[in-house]
Amino acid sequence: MIRAMRQTDIETINKHFTAQGWAPRTTVLERYLAEQQAGIRQTFVADQAGDVAGYVTLLTTARTGPFAGKLPEISDFNVFTKFQRHGIGNTLLDAAEQAAAQLAAAVSLGVGLHAGYGPAQRLYVKRGYVPDGSGVWYQDKPLPMNAPSRNDDNLALYMSKALTPETN
């Protein structure tokens, strides 16, 4: 079941992050909840028998990257390890894309380039996302040719996908 994020989900999400060896993200998750209540972000939660299997957020308008101020943006997509490879990620993205289709004719996202993002990279391409052509971005700026960078979470490729109201 896909539903909106609730206050009680924050503790559960943090528990899953900790189980995967990641730091809890209480401040970020509380911001998502506040932005959801303000109507500038939707946070979709995959509820698997009362447990949070993953989540994805949709900003009504991208804040950074080549689509800033132009398109809605899918952001912070996570399916926890023990729930992966069961279609949950596709179901979450279906919900985010359907909501984005109510806002614009396309949706954007940025994906990291290190191997930790490999499954997401493949999923986005399979779902029809196409790089925008602006190249790689680092720390929210286009990375010029031969410029130094670090292969961390700040190195991203931006992509978009055309939508129709019935997108799924």
C-alpha cells in the first residue's frame, strides 16, 4: 500500500537506515513532513504489512539542477534492502509519477553516479528517464570538462521523463 508519510514513520525509517549501516535522518524526515503539510512536497511511503518498506518524495518544483523552477522533481528514493526486488520501487515511482502528471507534462530527477546508485540508475532508464544533456553536476553546479570532483552523493546526472495523466 502506498500512502502519505506520517509522523510515526520517522522512527521506523530511521530504524531501517540504522539496520543498513546508515545514519538516522530525523531532521531531513521532519522537514519532509513539514513540507508535505505545506503542500510543496509529497512523501509517498510503501507500507508493507504495517512496516515501512521504502519511500520517495516529489517536490512540486525542482530546487536545483537544470530543471530548477521548471519541472516537479522526484527526490530521495529509498527501498530498504530487505524489501528490494519485489516491485516496491516501481510502485513508489508509479505513485510519484502519477502525482507529477497532475502538475506538469514531465518529471525530473537527479541520480548519483557511484555504484551505490546502480540499481536506481538502471530502474530509471528502464522506466524511460533520459539524461537532459547538461552533463554531470557536482555540488548543485554543472561540472565543466576536466574539472576535479569527488564521486560522492553530490555528483549527479539529471534526467527527465515525459508524462501523461495516466502515467504509471
